[in-house]
Amino acid sequence: MSRVLQSLALASLVASLLALPQGPVTAQSVPRQLRIAVGVDADRLDPAEQTTTTVANMVDYMFETLVDLHPTKLTVVPRLATRWQISRDGLTYTFTLRRGVRFHDGTPLNAEAVKFTMERLKDPRVAMALRFLVTPVQAVEVVNDTTVRFRLSKVTPTFLADLSTTQFAIVSPAAVQRAGDRWRSAPVDGGTGPYMFKEWRRGDSIVLERNPNYWGQKPLFDEVVFRVVPDAGTRLAQVLAGDVHMAMLPPAPDVRGLRRNPQVKVVEAASDRVVFVAMNTQWGPFRDVRVRQAMNYAVNKKAILASVLFDLGTVSDSPCPPMMFGYHKVREGGWPFSPGRAKELLAQAGYKDGFEVNFFTPTGRYIQDFQFAQAIAGQLRNVGVRANVTTMDWPSYVAMIQTPLERTRVQMLVLGWAWPVLDCDGVLYGQFHTASHPPRGLGPAFYTNPRVDQLLDQQRAEANVERRKALLKESQEIIWNDAPWIWLWTQKWYVVTARNLEGVLIHPIEKWTALCEPQEPAVGHHCVNWR
Amino acid sequence: MGLYVLRRLVLAVPTLLGVTVVVFALIRVIPGDPARLVLGLQASEAEVQRLRSELGLDRPLPAQYARFVARLIRGDLGRSIATGEPVAREIASRFGPTVQLAVASTVLATLAGISVGVLSATRVYSWVDYVAMGVALFGVSLPVFWLGLMLILLFAVQLRWLPAGGYGTLAHLVLPTVTLAAFSVAIVARMTRSSMLEVLHQDYVRTAWAKGLTARAVVLRHALRNALIPVITVIGLQFGALLGGAILTETVFAWPGMGRLLVGAIVARDYPVVQGVVLVFAGLFTLVNLAVDLLYAYVDPRIHYG
């Protein structure tokens, strides 16, 4: 028996000795290595083939675009391009490139490299998911080493904002050719960013090292390591244990406690992901606009946000999220909560006794999705609508959403929509235009309104900013009152960081920045800092 | 013996082929389109269709299967739809961590399980026995996920003795091993105990006692050796299963093993990866079973094949 105790003592001694190399982060000195725990492993590191925001976030450390979107002001700011001119007809963009910038392999950033990058995006062998973003680019001309000209085939009001997305990051032609087949798994020396690709241990981590020749503010850390930690609870534990300095999306129920915890900081901000309940406007009771409006009156969004989502969302007051170009606040405070009014409208429409409806929701895709669906079902029951909540895995869910109208069994479902370009066109066209009905698009409300279609088509071709905003405003008002959705909220995106890490910002497109960000050219750079 | 091994290996081939057919069919029957899942919700239908054609997913199923087998014969497991990497390379990168975890937890389960089992059997119905079997009951019942998180909270967050998940050093191996072994220790302990109890009542054991041998000689050299056959079976099966990964443990501890690779591929409908991983796993499991059978012959001289 005493031998057993001896062995136990020895084991714990060994364990504590083994723990030494992996000591916790000390408060005073800047760590050599910034460690960030993320929830997904990358699939591809080629900027052109990005499909997941978190992976693009990691790629952003290595690759840069011609222009950037200011994280809070949301204006287009210079990055690899310092100036640009747009022709009067809106079809020609001329960019002046920043001087003295070199790729990680030492080759210079020039117009040739920009031309190479854009032509590569049109190559069908490169799996660019949002290819339609580059389709308007008809030709890219090298004027001289630092001047490049884009010729578009049609007016594209969102073009500059499009260019700020990770897919358009400028890559070194030499590096791409050198890497060949291995480019998407090891994009060695191909970018201009503050950190360079070092190693990718699949399923485990991605390691980047400092770019000593970076053109901007000197990078703070020697290395940045992205640790793949799929479980949200473990991610949080790693921050609390000091193993990592930042973790994305800790478990939502823990956020309230973390906000009060002096050891850590919660950084949260509104994102562009609008979460809603889509009602199949071609099915049964939902064909009547009064029923759809009743559904909106029946749900108390503020209460659900507070008690089920732990304040991790902002009530929707428009079909379009607030930070997108063209947003118009249709109803201050969102759709009012009034079960009495809901019952009135249902009775007027002939559903005094309510009705049954199937209600689909994913699990774990959006913040507390399964949970808030049940809360909504409970509130609907109060006005007589009996919703049967069902869930399934995400791929099956996507397949269900894509079913055409004749075959679909969708009556009511939970969905979220985030558009990588902060322009209302992405939401409004993508969800409310007749052309977006499944299977062509992903608007499972099957909403169709000729006036809205007309407005959305017009704004796509309108170069004048004020006229475009007016068109978008009118479409938002019509859509809001037509209520094809139960308008819920936009999610917040949030990370938890060690107390000493300062200056982390959240981008509305669900990214964090823990780098030096150029803000106003006059103000200088904003940098993440260690105190 | 050599002929026996050869025969077993040859018989494995149709089994594995059958496995590929079942997996191939099953993964395609469930709803979900790999091309759409790779490109995301916002990609256009035209782009998705283009990728689908490029991957050969719009060709008839028998043609797809034939292509798969043709590649397999050449030793090519295809490329992952999600990452574009050769499946073999994806599996190889997860193989090391999986084997480490499987071996470590099996060794722990074997040593701890057999010790506890022998201890229980030799002090049967005493308080030692009851406590040991009680702990075994816990080990079998505790959800792996919960146990893992609790261990992380205690040893990593509170005490800071060990890292909170991740892979790399020996320290990273400790908590996942303990979590994973909890279940196996219990099974091995109970198996050893019941097997030992049977053996301890045999005549030859009584003879050994009568000869005046020490307790250690009787229990370990005579009784345990004979009790081991069913225990080896259990350990072998556990080890074989662990070579396919341990998804819950890997998820909680951020361990880059085959379990996460497989489940991730299923969620993404990454057909080549699913087919490849299951095939490799089935092959390994077959080999482990063969090794266990050969081990019987070593442990029990009465058994021979041929």
C-alpha cells in the first residue's frame, strides 16, 4: 500500500517538473510569442481561396490588400495602395502603389504583382468562392511600376470595399510559382504582411514569424501562434490558465462572469451577422402579411437577448445591419412586442385558434441558436401558434435550405446571414430578391415583391451615392413592413483576452485585429500593446 | 504459423473491400453537398456547380466508386475536398498523436487495470475489493467530456501544473491519457478480477499453494498467466478502437488526432477523407486483432495455429 502512495507522490512530482517548460505568461515582459486560440483549423492558406472568416483572419497576418476598411469608421483607407482615382463613368480605377514595399521573399511589390494576383483570381483552377466579386474586372493594366489600372465591365459601387476583402490580397508571383501545388498549404514568403508563414501543424497550430522588413509599424511579437482548440470551454480554460493570450468565442453562458473577471478582458462588438427567423411566404398562413406581422409582434426580442443570449446581440431595427452602407433605421427599438396586437392580427387573418408550424433550427451555428428557438416557440404558443422545434446537423440544414419551392418542407427556420462586404446589397439582394429563391440563391423566405426587385436592380447599377442610398432606403421600408422574417437581432462577435493585452479591436465582419492598423494617415498607426 | 498469418492477411482484403463499399455508400446517402460546404453559403450556384464537376461529384456513383478503387490499387487515397491535400498526408500528420495517445492510455489501462483487478481478486469481498470496484464503476460511467474538462479546470486552471489541452510535450499527454484510460482501466480491472477469481479456484492453484510457493509466485506466475487470455482480448479491442482516434478526448484537449479528422470530414462531407480514414482504421484494427490472436499463442502454449 505504501508503494502505491510512493508512486503517486512520484507521479505528481514528475508532472509538476514536466510543467516547467510550459510556464504561464508573466505580467511584466512582452511575450515573445503571441498565442491565440481559435475554434477551427484552416483548410487552405491561399488568400484567394478563403471561405471562412476565421481562417481569413489568420491569413490577414501574412497578406495585405490594396485598400482596407477602417474597423470603426468603415471608410476605405489606403494600405498597399496610397492613392486612387475613379473615372467619371465609374469604369476605370487607377491605383498608386506604396513605394518600397517588398514581399517576404524580397521581390518588390509592383503593378505586375497586382496584375498577376487579379488574373489568378479569374483562373478557374483557383477555387475562389466569391468569384462574382472579380467578374466585373475586365482588364488590369500595368501603367508603370507603381501605377496599376483596373478596367471594369460594369459600374460596381462596391468595388473599393470588395478590394479590401482577404481574397484580393496581393501575392508575390515568384513565391506562387515556386510553391506550385503546395501553395495552398504552405504559402511561403508570398505576402507583404507583418508576419510570415513558418509552419502549419495540421489540426494543431499555425505558426507565423515576424517580418523584419515590414513596411509599416514594427510587429510587436517574434512569433504568432494560432492554436486550434475546437471546444469553447477548453479555449476559455487556456486563457484562464495563461496558456494563450486570447481566445475567440468562449462559451456564451460564461460571458457575463468573464465581463466581471479582473484577470481577463472581454472584447465584444456588433457584427454584420443578422440572425432571423425566415418564414416561407408561399406556404399556408404565411402567405398573409398580417400573419407574418403578428409573428413579429409575438416575439419579445429584448427579453430573449438579455436572458438567453447574455446580451450578445443588438435588436434589429431594419432588414439591413447598422454598419452596412445604405442602412436605414426603419423602426427605432425594433419591432414592438405586443402579444395582444398579434392575436388581433391573427384573428383578422382568420387564424383565431392559431395554427401548427414546423420550425427548424441549427445547433451551435449561431449564438444559443437551439436555445433561443425554443424560447421563441414558447412565446409563439402564447398567441396560439404551435411551433415544433427540430434541429439537424449543418450540412443537412444547408441541403434543406437549398430545396426549390415545389419540394421544400421549410415553413419557418432560423438562419444567419453575414456578407463579407459591408454593403446592404449583400443582405437585401441575397435574401429578398426573387432571383435569390432557392436553389439559385439562399433566400428561404421565397419572398417576392416586384417593386423591391426593381429597386434592388436599380441600386446595383447606380453610381451616384445619394441616389443609391435613397433606393436602398425605400426597399428597406417595404421589406420591413412586409415582414418575410421575424426580425431578431445582429450578433455580437467577441473574444476573451489576457488582461495585459491591450488594443484588440473587433471588425464587424467577425474578425479580430491584434496588429498595427493604419487608421488615419495623419494620426498614425493603432497598435496592439502589452502592459 | 507463417501460413496462418498469411491466410489471415489474405482474408482481410475482401473484408476491407466490403468496408470501402459500405462507407462509400453511407457517406453519400446522407444529405449534404461537399462543394457547397467548401465554398460557403454566399458562393454562387454556378461556382458550386463548377467545383462539383471538377471533383467528379456529378458523375454516376458506380463510376465514382470505380475511380476510387482504381486509385486505391495504385496506393492513392485521393485528395481532401476541403484542403486539397493528399488524404494520405492528412492521415499521416494525425497518425503520430493518435498512436501516442492510444499507446499511453492502453499502457496505463493495462498496468493500472491489471493491478487493481489482481488486488481485488486476491482480497475478494473485502473493503479493498468494494472500493476498487466502486471506482471502476465511476470510471465506466463518467462522461469522457466532463471528466476531461474537470481535469483541465483542476490541474491546468487552478493548480497550473499541466497545460490546458494542446499537443507537444509529455506534459500535454498526461491529462488526455488519464481521461481516456479511465474507461479502459475500469473494464480491464473488472475483467481481470473475474478471470482471476475463476482461475484461483482451480486445482493447479491449490497445488501451488500446497507446494509452499510464495503468494507472489502463486498469484503472478501461476494464476495471472492463465487468467490473461480474456484480459488480452479486452485490451486488444480497446487498443484497436483507440487507433481510430478518440473524438471526445481529442475535442476537449485540442489533440490533433484521427478522431477529429474523421468527424470533421463527416461534418464537411469530405468524402475522400472519410473513406481514407475508415479504410486505414479498418486495416489497423484487422492487424491488431491478428496480433492479439498471435499473442494468445505466446501466452498459452496449448494454443497453436497452422
